[in-house]
Amino acid sequence: MSELLGVENLRKVFPVRASAGEPAGDLVAVDDVSFTLPPGGSLAVVGESGSGKTTVARMVVGLETPTAGRITLDGESREAARAGRGARKARARQIQMVFQDPYTSLDSRQTIEGAIEELLRAHFDWDAARRRERVAELLDQVGLDKRQGGARPRALSGGQRQRAAIARALALEPRLLILDEAVAALDVSVQAQIINLLTDLRAETGVAYLFISHDLGVVRQISDDCVVMHRGRVVEAGRTTAVLDDPQDAYTRRLLSAVPRPGWVPRRRATSGASV
Amino acid sequence: MNSRPNPPGADPLVRVSHLRLDIPVRGEPRRVLHDVSFEVGAGVALGLVGESGSGKSMTTRVLMRLLPHGAATDGDVLFDGTPVTGMDRRALRRYRSSEVAMVYQDPRAAINPVYTVGAFLTEALREQKVSRKEAEERAVALLREVGITDAPRRMRQYPHQLSGGLLQRVMIASAMLTKPRLLIADEPTTALDVTTQEEVMAILDEQRRERGLALVFITHDLDLAAAVTDRIAVMYAGTVLETAASANLHETALHPYTVGLLASRPSTVDVKRLWAIPGRPVSAFEAGPGCVFTERCPFAQDRCRAERPALRTVDDHQVACHRAEELRGRITYEADGHADHQHDEQTESV
């Protein structure tokens, strides 16, 4: 199988300062995580808070430096985190990221068109007409009209802002899009629109997704493969349909059984006095 | 959950009928609730379900009478037969302190970070002249009831030393301290992980049954509401569009909005193209003279745009839709490539 992204034995340790009776020490956020993602594929990293899923995403995009392990893109190592300007720009053309809250990830003083254009100006030697054309094409691709393109983030709804963030992330035609809880903050009816949009965009552009989520329903819709993380480690991995239909690991089963559905009765498991 | 209907003829503990609410925004009254009606009996759980801006939290603010200055209400809000809107200062104080309790979404925003859990839990009882020893014993007993095993140690800890799930249990315990008859839980598990949500919901459910509490449970999650309540009221743009028994809502939903909400939730068991309700949720004040859902409704007709439908009984539901009978059982949102494409075009304005 050809491979776009490879992650091998990834590990991240954060030093923790002493506070309120807790001694200083090391927090192992990610421990021995490995997976691969083919070109145009969609891999979900599933887990609850503290599972390390977001730290994995931040290391892949280069916002965090791994303590150990290897990240490769097209077989080439990506460790050169302190690379020069040229290397960083080349990396940006390969990998882009969409965050949970587009309100904090878009510049409030910039129009949507302005935000996308800036990116094109920084990366390509295009004239204004060509940039305008590409901006219009991107807005159309994510379902925003001309007026919305000229608006500032504040004037848009949550769904529109997330569309804008996706358009900006796609502007450089990256090979890999990292979506960190990208639909988690949206209302259900709008969430459905964005999920459908993401499904279409992958089919149209061939971009690969690394989809970070806690929501098993969303994961089922969006990913081909998934990795279930618990306390920094991978507890189960495989085709998404197989993992969700026939989970092998106890934690995956526990996660699935906690999803509300018709006929579901919430149950107390263990007394959780010990878990802080 | 078992439904425990009121004895025949008895008044429900809470009755809200045709509630309307205006709140001043820059000096101008702005409509926040158009028409909200529901009932909750003792021991019964009602789910108020809706997307952001639908008015579910504002409805509970009216129930608690926690409204900004200059707010104007119309319609009835009765607690045990007494209008909440007409209570004098003393009655209101008694009502808020001992009849009704509230659990919020973010426990960290609702608890004072500089006091210990123990100080927080015993404060209300100490005010009522309960001795320190007895107040502490009662607090510890309650913490044990909500599944906190090492309660005495927790009493000495500060909020930042507890996880979100544990802290939400502390909030539930604190809500139970004064033995209320009505519990309002506003998205109590939305900030929690699913496995923690399950634990907290189980505890909330247990407390409600054991104490015969009336519960108003606010959530955006229709599946969660359906699983843990007896009845569901679906809200949109400050209006209750449908109320029905939770157990069979998934099969019997009548309002196009309810059916659409059910169809847009991604399932963990199969993959299909989601039916996305076109457009974005509107606020109450943006609604025209007709049905508040008209703009996004694929079934809207001229009448829907001109005349606002009232909540009326169809089958065993209450539904505010002119076309409820006509559309019954015929609203299907099965994915069909072509129709979906049309929906997508409509959704461009989202």
C-alpha cells in the first residue's frame, strides 16, 4: 500500500511542574503511537479528553516536537522542525489544519476573501486576477457566496465560519488535512452539512484526512480507518466499520456502549472515587 | 426510564402555557420566546431539546425567574398551581432556595474556586442554622450517594483538584441538599466525555427516581434526551414545535424539524449520506409571521409562511405544523444523490 503519512513509535512527554501537593514529574501524553495513511485516505484518531489524540495531530502538523519516534510524509522524514522559511512553506503546502473553533482560528479583522488571498500571495507568484479567481473557486467549493466571502468572521454563523476555515485550509491544495474536532462545536443540523461537505471535498480533490474526534458517529461517517487512543496509547486500530461493528478492546467497547441511542440506559460502572 | 404519570385529575407540578418573553436589547424589546407550552409532573423527566438559540435555556430562566431587568413575559408559568411570575420577594426566595434546584453545563463556572468542596456543600445548610457537624455528615452522605467513594477527602479538596465528571457529581449533590421538588439540568453532561456522561446521567436518573423529582433536562442531543426522559419538547426559534413520549419519538416524530434533526445525526452503526436541514438555525426575533421553521422546511407552503401554527394534538403528540396529518409517516430523508445535491445547493447560504 502506498503511504502518504507514516507515524512510527511516536512519543511525547511533557514536563509537569510541582503544584498544589502534586510533585513535579513527566506526563506521557503520547506513548508509542504508530499508523499510516494512504494518499486520499481518511484516518480517524478517536479518544476522550486526555487520550493524546490532539497532541498526535499537533506533532504531525509541526506545532509540537516529538520526544521520540518518526513522522514521514511521502517517505521523507519530517523531523527538521526548525527548518528555514522555505522548508516551512513547503510543509504548509503539504499539510493544513482545521481547528474546532473557527472563531478563534480566523483573524477577526480580516475578511474571508482577504484571509485566503493572503495565503495565496505568500505561496504563489500569481497576479491579482488569478488569485481572485482561485478565491472565488474555493468559496464556491465550500458553499459560501460572494457576500459571505467579503464578510468578517463575526458576521458569519458557526457553520459558515467552519466553511471559511476549510476553504482557507484547502487553498494551497494540501495533500493532507488535519481536522481537529472540526465539527464538534456545530449544531446537529449544521454539523450534517459540514460532514457532507467534507465527504464531497475528499472525493473531488483527493485530499487525505487525519480526523481527530471523540464522536464515534461522526468518525463512522468520515473515516475509512481508525485508531482508538486511551491514555496516550493505541488500544485498537483497523477499518472503521470493523472496529465499530466488532470492537475487540474493552475500552473501545466501553466507548461505544456509552453513546446514547434509542433504548439506551445509562449505567454506573465502577465507583469513580479514585479517578481524579 | 419508567414514566410515572400524575394521578388522574392532579395538576402537574410545573405547567408552562403559551409563554412569551421579550428582553430589551439596546432599549428595544426583542422577542426571545414566541410560544412555549409544556407540563412536568412529579417524578417525570421532560427533555427540552433544541439547537443553539432555540430558547431552551431562556425557558428555564423564566422558570427560575432569573430574568434581566425590563424583561416582559406573557402566558402562564405555574409551580404547584402558583404563578412563578407573581411571587413576592419572600415567596420567590423560598421557591428558589428549597423548591427548585439547578445543575449547569460547566460546573467550574458555578462553584467558587477559593472554597473547598465541603465549604461549598455546607454553606446553604449552615445558613439554615444546621450545626456544622450535621451539615458535614449530610454532605458526606450525599457525596456517597452520587458515587464519590472517598467523600471525606473530597470535602477538603478544592474544585481545581477534581475532574469535570467528579465536580458535576458534587453539583448534583449540592442540588439535592435542600430536597427540591424540581430539578433543572441545563446541558449537565455536554462538557464531559461520553463515558463520564454515562456515569453522570445514571446518577442524575437514580436521584430523580429515588426522590420522585420532576426533572427538566435541557440538551441539544436528541438521542440522549430520548434515552433518559419520559417526554420530549423540541424547541426551535423560541417555540415548542413538538412534544411526544420519548420512547417512540424516533419512529413517530411528526414535525419536519424533529424528523430532520433525527436524520441529521451521524450514526455509529451505518454510513449514509446525512440529510442536512438546509440553512442555519434562526433566532426567535428573526422569524416571520408564519411558522418559525418555514425558511428551512422543505414542505413549507403559502399557509405556513403566512400563519403561525399553534401547538395541537395529533395522535399522542402535540405538534405545531399545519401539515402534520398530511405528512404523517411520509417525511423520509433517505439519501438520494440527486435530491441531496439540491439540498446542498440550498445550504450554500449556511
